[in-house]
Amino acid sequence: MSLLLFWSSPNRDGLTAAAKEALLTGISRAGTAYEEVQLNQCAVLACRACGDGWGNCHARGECVQHDDFSQLYLAMQKAEGIVLVTPVYWHDLSENLKCLLDRVRRCETGHNHFLRGKPCLLTACAGGSGRGAVECLQRMEETTSHLGMTALERLPVTRFNRSYMLTALCGAGEAFALWLQRGKDGSA
Ligand SMILES: Cc1cc2nc3c(=O)[nH]c(=O)nc-3n(C[C@H](O)[C@H](O)[C@H](O)COP(=O)(O)O)c2cc1C
């Protein structure tokens, strides 16, 4: 069993990085293997809305652009659970994560449906005023549910709740991994 965690801040020592570290500590505590991807280190171009707007992805389930997208999309398909951790920019997801999810949505909803039922855990880190964390989570959930994925938890992190949320995130990572180990219906 393995989990895939995407995080999308350029800062290696910020709130977002601390949040993903806490989640990974919990996942490790459950004894679950994981792959961590910092999207800022990846080349994922914006969707070109090619063709008549529906694109090759609608007909064939594949993007025509050659960058890191196909590899990341394949990793999402293989993972048993996906953890998304984004900084909050203007009450919204980071552009890196948005670019990835935009293109996944194109391939998934029009053609593939590989991610249907895939469990995910959503985390938004609002390091400024803290405003927008909930809106960001709402947008993440809208996109992931459009993909047919199942959000198990939505976690807002701010400068103000950091001290106790990091502990909670560790617990959330562990609970998510244990839930997956037991099987989605708890019967495995
Ligand atoms: C373009 C931009 C927009 C931001 N918008 C918000 C916001 O709406 N709400 C908020 O609390 N923080 C906001 N922030 C702060 C970020 O959420 C984040 O905490 C900060 O960029 C530090 O990132 P890090 O936590 O990954 O280190 C914004 C930051 C940037 C760069």
C-alpha cells in the first residue's frame, strides 16, 4: 500500500512544508510507504484547451503536451490514497496544484475515470490573515469530487492554529493511512 502526497509551496521551511511534514510523520507512524512530490519542482504546463476546446484528452484520455504531467497522473492512478497540501493564495489553491488538477480533470471526467472513488485528504495552509482557508478547501473538494474522488478529510491550517494543528495533522495522516490499510469499508 502506498500513498502519494503532493505539496505546492516554493518554501521548504514555511507553514505548508511544516503541514506536509506533520502529515508524513503520521503516515510513517502507521507504517505506510509514501511518495512525496513538491509540485514547484515539476514541469506541469497549463492546459491549452486544444482542438475545439475538448481536446485530445476527451477523445483519448491523454494530454498532447510533453512535460511531467503524464508521470504524475500515472502516479495518482497507482496510489491507494492521495494527500493534497497547498498554500492558500488569494483564497484559492496554488497555481501549481491548480494546473495539475485542471489537466487531470480533462483526462478523467471526459474519458478515463481512473480516479473514481480514490480516497484523498485535503489540506490548505493560509499563512497570512488565515482568511480563505475554508474557501480553498471548498474549491479543492469541488475539483476532487468532480473527479469522483472521495475526500476523507479537509484540514485548514493557519498561523494561529499552527501549534495545535500540526499535532492534529500528524493524527490525520496516521488515521488516513490506517483507514486505507483496513480497507475502505473497514473489512480488510
Ligand atoms: C500570492 C499570495 C496570496 C496569498 N493569499 C493569502 C490568503 O488569501 N490568505 C492567507 O491567509 N494567506 C495568503 N497568503 C499567504 C500564504 O498562504 C502562505 O502562507 C505564504 O505564502 C507562505 O507560504 P508557506 O506557508 O508555504 O511558506 C498569500 C501568499 C501569496 C504569495
